[in-house]
Amino acid sequence: MSGIQVKENKKNEFLKGDKVLWILIIIISGFSIMPVYSASSNLEYIVNNGTTIGHLFKHIFFIILGLGLVRGIGIIKYEYIGKFSIIFLLISVVFLLITMFSGQTIDGASASRWLKIPGTPFSFQPSSFAFLTLIIYLCRYLTKKIERERLPIENVMYIFGPILLVFLLVGKDNGSTAVMIMAVSIAVLAFGQLNWKYITGFIATAVMAGGMFILIALNTNMLGGNRVHTWMSRIETFTSSKQSTSEVETEVMKAKNYQVMQAKAAIVHGGITGIGPGKSALKQMLPQSASDFIFAIIIEEYGLLGAVFLIGAYFIMIIRIVIIASKMPAFFGSLLVLAMGLMFFVQLSVNIAVAVNLIPVTGQPLPLISYGGTSMLVTYIQLGIVLNVSSRIQVLDEEGIGKKQSIEEINDIA
């Protein structure tokens, strides 16, 4: 009788899945409130967009909504998320096509990135959802067909075709996200045990396709409205700033590298302990201080100690995700967790690398911290899937003798 009660209690517990991961998600989400509140004053006084209090409540709303999504995803069997991923991917592609023709600019971000929801004041970025649904679809397809050698035409139609389609649709206006999509997709193919001869062939094809895209964009008007010139300018600025130049050229580089210079100043200003929550002096001068460059503001206000605390929390999250993937005996569940963790890690690494000037400027938010709606919700969905899988590990462990049969059923559903 007591065994039945224990099982019932586990069924009804609110925080299903890995408790350490749950606690870290809640801690980082809560920590994000003060930096966003502080940095969003830039939106009110410099960009003239809304009020600081308004942005604060909006951020808190998305945190609550995101945590609700994490919990809600735990109710659904993750195998069914994989099964219906093709439908979600097709919907995402349709949204990307619509956005190409009717997208809008938000706070100076690239046109054609945002799609307004009719009848509401809200907009979202279809590229973020397309990235997520593509990776889930790849995990599902690689699992479904793992028992036999695929024909080359199958790889082209069902693996490489969807990757290139999403890459090209996103790449026209959002180069950094497109590169991340390609990199994570190739990593998932490797984790999913696709034959390396196909992977290397695909990489070669993708490089040639990308090169042709850039050449056409730079030398013709066939791809009107693309941002290739902006990408090239950022790369040139980044590489030039690393080389010794004349005094005049240095001043030009400073003007072009304004965001990075302000981010560096904020980091230096923070020192070891920071100047205190809400006291950032550079948030008004640093564009996108509440989103893309919020890591610099965190260091300014909370110092090196605050940055170490945050990076440490992220590091533990990544470790927990890897542990969950290694413990999940079903191939689809393990691959899916690794893929979600990789997406999280790549976005995290890119944001921090930009803030400390290790790579050229891109528009990637800091997971669970940066102000924004779409990217926050997609991150919560990723973590919700990881927690969903981790909760199933507990169930499989309890089933004991029926474990092998359960694994076969999971892979069959996926």
C-alpha cells in the first residue's frame, strides 16, 4: 500500500524531473529580474520605448509563462513531441516565408525578423521556433531510421533538404542564427550516428551554397534586403580592431566598434565586486544593454564575482543535461537531451564571447537572462523537454524488469 502511495506522490509532484536543474532554472530566472530592470531604463530614456516598470512586468510575465511551459511540457510524453515535430517544422517554415514578405523591424533589429500577431501588440521571431523544431525533427528522424542504412536520396530529401531550407530562410536576415542552426544540425547528425561520408559531403555542399549566397548578395541585387554587407562590415571591424593601425584608422574603428567598446568599459568598471545592483553607469550608452549585452551590465553591477556565480550556475546546468543524456537508455531521449543542451550551450557561449570581444558582434540573447519574449520561451521549451526526459528516467528505473520493453516502446513511438 505504501508503495502505491509513493508512486502516486511522485506522479503528483510539481517539479517533475531533475531537481537540481529545476532549482537552477528558477534561480537564474529570478536573478535576471534585477539586471533587466536596471538595463531596461535604456529602452525608456534612450530608445524612447515604454517605461522601465512596464518592461520589468513584461519580463516577469514571460518568466512565469516560461516556467509554466516547462511544467506543462512535463505532462506530455516527449516521444509525441518528436512524432509531431514534422508538423511543427512545416508550420515554422510557413511563418518564415510570411515573415520574409511582411516582417518588421523591432528596436533597430533587422527587418523581416519579426512577425506581428494580428489583433495584438505582440510580435515574435519565427527563426527561433524554426531552429527548435528543426533540431527536434532531426533527432526523431535519425532515431526512426537508425536500424538500417538510408539511401542517399532519403538523406537529401529528409535530412539535408530541411536543414538547408531553414538555413537559407533564416540566413537572409539573421546570419548568426543561421550559422548556429547549421553548426548544431551537423553536430546532431554526428551524435545521431549518420554515416560520416554523408556529413562531410553535406558540409562541403553547405559551404559552397553559403559562398554562392554571399557572392550573389555582394555583387547583385537579386537578394534585396539581405544583411550580408552588415556581416562583412562587422567581421572587418572585429579583425581590424585586433591589428595596429594609424591614429585616424583607430578613431574610425572606435566609431564602428562602439558597442564592444562600451561593453568593455562596463566590464572594467565592475571590477571584482561590482558597483551594486541598478547602479550601472554605462547601461544608457550601451545599445541592447537589456538583451544582447546584458552580460556586460551584470559584470558592471555585480562584478567578477557575480559573473563567476552566473557562469558556474550555467556550467552546472550543462553538466546536469549531459548526465541526463547519459542515463537515458532510449536513444531518442538521449539524443534529444544532447541536442537541447547543445542549443543552450551554443547560444550561451556566443552571447558571452561577444560581450568580452572574442567574436564579432551578433544578436544572440543570454539564455534565461536577456529581456525578450521569443528567445526566452524557446529556451524554457528546450529545458522543459530535458526535464521531461529526466522524469522518464525515474519511471524506467522504477519499472525494473519491464525496462527493456519500455525502451523499445519509446523508440517505436518516436
